[in-house]
Amino acid sequence: MAEELMREKPEEAKPTLLELLLRPELPNVLKDLPTARFEIKRLSALTGSPVVFTLRGLPYGKVTSIQNGSGVDMNVHILLAGCVEPDWKSPELQKRFGGATPAETVKAALLPGEIEDLARAVERLSGYRKTTIEEIKNG
């Protein structure tokens, strides 16, 4: 009897890949990129208050543009492109650190390791430096 009930119950059809990609909960990454906040411990210790940067992932076109044009300062340009707060274009910030450009301001305000760590955080938010895919065997 239990076997008959199980046979009568129709199996739910699995959604197709197209149906999954069309779901409204999947963001358009050109518009909705992951964002996260990161504290610079050295600056927090010096100021006595948390110094927290807000970073956002980058869309494909921006990543490609940076990779093709930034050369030696790629980490600085990744950080600049992915930094929501602070605004490195701020005249006050540039004046405070004597930077004629946002890139020079970043290099005057942060240690090289801090720049690299923040750039890597932007890369992770952009889907780099982490495993984003998994091979399916016998599927």
C-alpha cells in the first residue's frame, strides 16, 4: 500500500538552468554588487576610533579596464574603483595627504600591505581569489 502511494505521487520537476537564472532573487551584477566593510587596525589604533572602509565588488568591464591599463599600481586602482567610503577624490583628503591625484593620496595615507589587503577584499567581492565554481561529476 505504501509503495502504491509513493508511485502515485508525481515527482516535482527540477527547474531548468534558464528558469534558475531568471529568478528575481538573482541580482544583475552590473547594478547590484556585493558590498562589505573593513577596518584598518593601524589607523583605528592611531585615531582611537574605528577606521572602517566600505568596499564594493567591481563589474567585469571595470576589472578588464584596470587589468589592461593600470600597470604597476594595479592594487591602487582596484582599491580606488572599489572604495565607496572614503571618497579618495575629496579635496580635503588630497590636501591632508598632499596627493595631487586620488592614487597618490591612497599611497600617502595607507601602507603598501593595507593597500594590497583592501584591493584583495575588492577582488574577493568581485568573485576573484575564492572558489566560485565546482565541477559536477557524473551529472
